[in-house]
Amino acid sequence: MSERDVVERTEFPITGDILRRDLKRIGVKRGMVLFVQSSLSAIGWVCGGPMTVIDSLLGVLGDDGTLVMPCMSSDWSDPSKWENPPVPKEWWGTIRDKMPAFDKERCPIRCGMGIVAEAFRKWPNVSRSDHPTSIAALGKHAKYITSIQPWSFPLAEGSPLERCMQLGGYGLLIGTTRNTTLHLSEHLARFDKRVITNGAPILESGKRVWKEYQEYDDYTDHFPKILEEFSGTRSCKRSKIGYAMSHLFRQSDIVEFGRAWFERELG
């Protein structure tokens, strides 16, 4: 959506005061570990853009809270798996040989992750896990959350995502149905999952190497349906943040709901 479109459908500018009010109204509280995914355009025209969104979140969470966002550099992956867009097969070898090694300090996130997440990645003192499928965090538990990430199955047990949940983390979706937390459900559920091999260039002992890893095939097409059903339960709070319909929930609640859904529907 263009900025012109956002302006035309916004009745009044969305300010930090409005965002903080709406965040508190949906249930965000001081001290939370909060895993946020957002669509800036869905919020409306925000005075200050991503900076205002991040400042508002941090302001409500306070010094003892932790703000967490997915910051995945999915361009740093095996080109044979790329679909949006795909690249010619003849390019694959060159890409594998010449793509720079992943650098958590410099590698941008994939554009589909959102402008707020990219701004957060570059925010002062943010910690980012050392994997192309990375998680970034700022606050009390940031270094603990991002300190370790399994190379294979990077969003499963032992991951920053699971650490958020174990800390009593909440998920907040602002104007989006993208829900990275459900990858934990995908991992825990017992159904016939297909394991695929991916890979990325990294530095090992100062040398660039192509390192393969395993992950599950993509089941994210089911995530919006799971969220739709989950949002009808008492475990999910729904309210608007700016103009964006938003969802707040304990990560542990939606992980269990999603696990049961996968086993029921795909088992």
C-alpha cells in the first residue's frame, strides 16, 4: 500500500499518545516479554512512522520489559527454495558461491517482514541472534533470548522463540496475520512433516563457508486459519491499535492451540 493510500484512508494522524493508549487498552503491560509483528500501513498514517511505533511499545513495556521481533534475512538461504520471486536455476551455483556471509550486524531483513521490524533491527542496543532466521530483542531479557539459536530447526526447541515463551511471553499482532510463534506449534505437533535441507553462507574461523541446515517444509499457509479460530477463544484479546485490528495472547496458549490444530487437521 502506498503512503498516499494510507493518508487517504486515515481520518486523523496516529500519534504516540494514541498508540500508547491503544496498547494499554488491548492489555500490554509494563514488564512483559512481548513478541511483536506488525503492519505499519494497517495502523494508519503514523506521525513519526516506525520510530513512533517502537518508542510507544518500549514506553508501555518500561525498563523491565523486553520487546522482541522476528528479523529474518531470508534472502540468505538456498536459492533453490526461493519462490517470491524464484530465480533461474542457472543462477543457483553463482549465488551459493558468491553471496556474502551472513552478518547479523549488517544483513537487512526480508522486505516482507515489515518496515517496523527493519527499523527495530537497527535500533540502538538491540541484540540479534546469529542465524539468518533471526530474532531481535531489546530490554531486560534481550541477551538471554538471543544468545543461542540452533542451526537446524532454528524456530524450534532451544530457539529464541521458545525462550520468549518460557519467560511467559506474549504475542502481539498489529494489523497482520503473520504469526511466527506458530512455528513452535508446527515443531511440537505430531503429524507427517516433511523435512527439507536449506543453507546459507556464514563465517567459520574467519572463512566463508556454505553451511546446510534442516527445517520443516512451509506450513505457514495454515497460520491465518489457526489465528482465526484461536481469536474466538478467551485466550485471545482483540482490539484496534490505531486503525489496525490487533491480537494479544500468551505465546504458550497459541502454541498449544496450534499444536492441537495441526494434529487434528493434518495428523
